[in-house]
Amino acid sequence: MVDDLTEENYKQMNAIRADIKEKREKQATFDNGIKKFLTTVEYAISLPTEDLIGIMDELDLKDVES
């Protein structure tokens, strides 16, 4: 009986570990997405206003032509 309880405990612990690992992987993916977004924002902020306006105009023209 003790062996059955021990085996069940190991199964539960492994399930918990797998769940924790999955959550950490999802969190890491989310964190990487945020880092990429921040890098893009920082790059956009560093551009001169005239360049940003030009890029926005180009994007608007592409949308109209599509």
C-alpha cells in the first residue's frame, strides 16, 4: 500500500513539474515577444520625425494600392 501511495505521489509530482515547465516556457515566449516589441518601439522612437512620417506615408500608399 505504501508503494502505491509513493507511486501516486511521484505521478502527481511529475504532473506538477510538467505543468510548471509548460508555464515557464509560455512565460519565456511572452517575455521574448515583449522584448521584441520594446526593441521595435525604441527603434521607432530613435528615428527622426520626418522619417517616421515618410514610412507611414509609404505604408498608407501600399494599403491603398493593394
